[in-house]
Amino acid sequence: MGRIGHIGIASALLAASLGTPAWAQPPAPTYVVIGDSVEFGLDDDIAADGFGYVPLVAAFLGTFFGQPVDVHNFGEPFAQTRQIWREQLPEALAAAAGGAPLVVSWGGGGNDLAEVVTGPQAAACRQSRSCLGRLNGLLNEVEQTIDRTIRRLRAELGPDTVILMRTQYNALLRPGCAPAEVAGLASVALEGQPATVLDRGLNDRIRAVAEAYEAQVVDLFVPFAAAANTLVSTDCVHPSGAGHQAVGALSQAAFLAAQ
């Protein structure tokens, strides 16, 4: 056998001993997150499991896929849906390029409603048809922005990408956070009020967009309403540490439902 043959055998043995070269390995699973302060992780007071719910979902996905996932979290405190669409979505699409498999978490809409629901006119708004009409108009705009965001994610990332869309919880249901009429208006804004102009709330619209683009809903409203004192932080806005754990667990369940 000539020198070249010996070199070829040696090279093959070396490659086998080193495993698959990096350039030939399949891309790592990628987890991309866009949203607001919930995705960012604000007010998580349980440091042992990471900051917010995103590390919990990432760890779960690593176990599911059998290898660590690449995590790209673009969530920003106080972000509204238009900011998520204009600023975070392009970054998310760039980060997702080449990743396989792909999982995307989206959250938003609460900051769009905050001023109307918690402002000085909130207490009387629920009894005013014109006020509910203005709120409905705002929600129509929010829904269009959410639709554009998820439509582009689905179009560019393909049918195999798992998209998780969380609904909004009503933080004002935590005892002591708001008068009953204000907390009630927040629930109407999120879940709608039948037989009024606002028969579809923000969460109804999120669920509709999810259905249109085959995304999975991470539904927070009922679990948080049932345990608001535990799952909502004392700031009356963000999830507590236990709340972030709940978002993580519900996200994991929604991901498994897509399998």
C-alpha cells in the first residue's frame, strides 16, 4: 500500500476518533423569544432556576431534544405589540436562521392596554358604551399587529416550527392591587363582555391568531385568576417567581401538545 493509502486510513481513523466534525453536525435546536417584561423575566424572586420562565422552558427543551438549545431572548420591559413587530421580530428571524428544530415564544398586548385599563377613567369605563368602543378599536389595532407578527413567523420559519403564544393574565385580581370595578374592567379587556361592543377581548384575539397560523396557546388567564395572590408579584404587574414557574410549566405543556 502506498503512502497516500496509509495517509487516507490514518485520516479516517482520526476522524472517527474525533467524532463528526463541527461543519458536518446538524444545527442545534433553537429557542427564540419575543415579548415584553414577562419574557424578560421581571420580578422573578426565585433565583435558583434562572431569571424568568424562559430558562425553565429552555432546560425542558434541552431534555426533550437530548442536547442544549441555543436561546435568544429579545423580550423587553414595557414593549408594546408594535415594538415587538418592528424591533424584536427582525432580530428573532435572524437568530432563527439555520436553527433546527425551532421553537418560538411570543407574548404581548398587556402594555398596549395598560393606560386605558388602569387610567383615571377606568372605574366608569365598563358602564360606558363609548368607552368600550374605544377599547375595542384599540384591540382591533393590536390584533392586526399580532396577526402580522405571527403570520411572518410562520411564513419565514415554516410549518415545523412550534410557535407558543401566551395569553395575558389579569394582575389586578391580586387582592389589594385595584378596586373591584377596575379589576373587572381589566378582565373584560382581556376576555371580553358578551352582548356589548367589546365581546372579544385581547385573549380571544390571541387565540384566534394562534388558530389561524397553527400556533399553540399558553393560556394564563384562568390559572392566574385562580391563584392571583401567589402567581402575581406584589408590584401588581408581573408574575412572581411562582408565576414565572407557572408560565414555564404551561409553555412546556403547550409545546408537548404540538408533538
